[in-house]
Amino acid sequence: MNDFFSAFADDLPQLRSGLWVTLEATVFGALAALLLSFVLGLMSLSRLMLSRGVSRVVVEFFRGTSLYVQLFWLYYAMPQLTGYELTPVLCGVLAFGLNYGAYGAEVVRGAVNSVPRGQYEAALALNMSPLHRMRKVILPQAWVQMIPSFTNLLIQLLKATPLLWLISAADLMTAIEKLRSRTGETLTAYATLLVCYFVLAYALTLLMNLLERSAKRRLGLAAGGKSLLKSRSAVSAAQAGGAR
Amino acid sequence: MATEPLPLQKNAATAAEDVVPVAVSKDEGHPLVRFDKVVKRYGDHTVLDELDFTVERGEHVTLIGPSGSGKTTILRLLMTLERVSDGVIWINGEPLTHIRGQDGSLKPASEKHLRAARRKIGMVFQQFNLFPNMKVLQNITEAPVNVLGMDRDKAEARARELLELVGLSGKVDAHPSQLSGGQQQRVAIARALAMEPEILLLDEVTSALDPELVAGVLELLSDIARNTDITMLCVTHEMNFARDVSEKVLMFDAGRVVESGSPEKIFTDPSHERTREFLNAVL
């Protein structure tokens, strides 16, 4: 065990850069997924059948094919097809973005549909344009509904980043894996990994809870301090809406 | 409630000059609203059956009748929340639900036409439908600023006047969720008035309120009816309101007007058996 920790100390720079790669893949993957969630989600709500159809196909494709396979495709198969070779981290960001974006599209669609119809009608009665209605009335309310589900997806995305090891990106998993094979301390190494991912996941949860709280406050919904520490965000049943 | 003259007409005049060119053709030959053989079906169910009626400019009309008789559907068609299945609705001699083709024939209205036509019409809903993501003031100013292009300072000044009118000056910065139902409905009324509608549609506006809050909202609406030239169509179960505010009562049943007349006539001497039954049941 002491071997492991002295090696750990020696390898700190590599570990730090591994952590950095993990965070990078998580953050940029999540941003790509967020963007795709909104694009595909709003497309699925469009009146145009073509737009709904395209969204449906893309969502089903990326939800229905394994993240591993997508990652291997981007890293090993794409260069043979196109001649372009992406860095492992960029492959990760793309694969995470596409895969979790497909799940996120359903979250966006569901949340927009959950905004009471009266809100849409009131905005229409005030003669707001469709874009104005969506931007100023519907999405700000739907956003609060999306955050808990997005938190879950974000945590899942973080926990999927060890897959980067398989395409030889130097992420946190890879760094500790190297330590393990060098020291032979399997138990300690994997315990360390567990703790690392748990701490990261919990930190993300706290951040998302903060975000949720501020979004709720904008809707005039009070959320107590306790809600910040909960690790499993429940979708709030008490949507503000127009009614009491 | 407000006893001083309401700030409505004055502002309607000034706002019309520099806000948006609204086609207010004061064509005296046409009723303001005319339903011409309007049919509304949902699947096999016919809600409105070749409905004909007119509303004159400045009139306050109450629609009464049993649930499911199509009263709310009439307001929703006027607000263009729904489309007619057949027939035409005319506003001031111009088709609301249709556009006139080159040859004078009527085609179903485009979204663009509806946006222009909707401009003259405002609506207050049973469930208030305030925007919870905006404070009270922004609920009122959002559309005047971003739809009519009104100057923000001016829109806010006007919103404050309207909040005073509805008795909520102190709630400018409140969230809708911090208000009682009655207060929310007053804000919703102010929000509708801020758009300077010619026609105000009131859809069972007191039905969702606690009984003790109903009187205040009705009194406010009476004030508005007395002190402005806004044409009002109200669907209500408050027969007192129908009696006090409106000049004309339309009794509906099964998608048709059974009887229409002054409140005195309808409430004291209804000529139709169906009206008598209904009034006996609700009064």
C-alpha cells in the first residue's frame, strides 16, 4: 500500500493531467450534449414533419447504438473512411455529445411539453411570435424541469469517461491503471478510482443543485438550503404555473 | 376600488399615435364582431352549430348557458387559439378566420394574418396564466415592449398605472407565486389591458377564485366596463356580474343561441323554456 502511495506521489503530474483530461472530456462532452439536446429536442417539437423525422432518426440511432461502439467508430473506423484522425479526447467529446445529446433531446422535449398549455395560450393572446413565446415564456419554465434529468445524464457521462482508456486517451482511469500495473496494488488502485469518481460526481451534483436552486428562485419557487446537498434530485411536482 | 377616472382612454389615444399602426377602421356599417354560420367540431362532436350572432362596438356581452354549451369555445375562436371548422368570424367587417383572395373569395387565414388580426383582441383566462418566470411588472410590460415595440420606460410607467388601477401598486416586484388568486387575476387583467385591446375576452375569470376574492375582481371589471370603450365578451357563472355589467346576455345551449336580450329581460322574463330551466338551476 505504501508502495502505491509513494508511486502516487511520484506520478502526481501524470495524475493531474489525467484528471484534467477526464474533466475536459466531461465538460466539453456535456456542452456538446447540451447543444445537441436543444437542437434535437426543439426539432422534435416542430410542426414540420421533416424536422420531427430527422430528430427522431438521429435520437434513436445514437440511443440505440452502444457508446463503446460509437467511440471505437470515431477513433478506429473514421480515419480509415475519411483519412481524418481525431485526437482521443475529441473522439470522446464527440461520442459523449452525440450519445448523451440523444438522451437529452428527450429531456428537452418532455420538459417543454410539461409547461402548462395555458402558458402558451397566454403568450399567444398577447400576440407574441412563436420564437418569442419559446424563448421568454416556455423555455425558462421548462429549464427548471430539465435540470434534475440533466444532472443524472451529466453524472452518467462522467462515469462513462473511463471508456477513454480503451482508445488510449490519458485520462484519470489510464493514469491510475498505469500505477496499478507498476505497483501491483490492485485493491488500493481501484479503491482510489472509486473515491475519485465519487468525489467528482458529488461535486457535479452540488453544482447542478445550485443551478437548479437559482433557476427555481427565478420562478419564485423557494428551495431550502437542504436541497443543495441531496444527491438525487427529484423532479419538482410543484411547477409554478399560473394556478395556485 | 378606483373611483378616479381610469387612465385607460387617455393612454389608448396617446399610445396609438406612436406605438403601432393599428388598422382601427371605425367603419360604422359593420358590427364589431360577427359570427357567420360558425361551426366548430372536435371529431364527431359538434360544439358550435352554424352559430350566428353579432356584438356591437362598446357593447358588454355576457354568454351564459350550461357547461359544454360552447361558450368558452366562442372566446377561444375569437382569440384564435382554435380554428373554425366552418363559417367565418368577422371583426369590424374584415374576416378574422380567413383572408380575402384576389377574387374576393375567402381562404383560411395564414399565421401572419392571424398575428395582425389578434392585435385588437385581449383575453383573461380562468387560470390567470401569469408567467411565473417574470415578476409582476415584467408580466405586464413584456408584450408591449417586445410585441408592440413600446419604449421600455413608457411601458413600465403604464404598467404602474394599470397596477394602481387594479389595486396592486405594492406588488410591482412580486413574483406571481407570491400573490393570491385574486391578485394574480388582477395582474392578468392589467396585462391584457396593457395591450390596448378593442375587444376583451373574459373566460370564467372568477371561477378559480376563493369566494371572498370574487367580488373584488368583479368590481374591477365593472369599473373597466363603465370607464372605457373596450368591448367585452364574458363567459361567466356569476349572474350578478351579467346583470350589473352587460347590456346584452346571450343564452347558449348545444352550440346555438337560444335567446338573447337585455339582462332585465333574460333574468326576469325569459321567453324560452331552456333559459328558464337554466336560470332556475343556477340562481
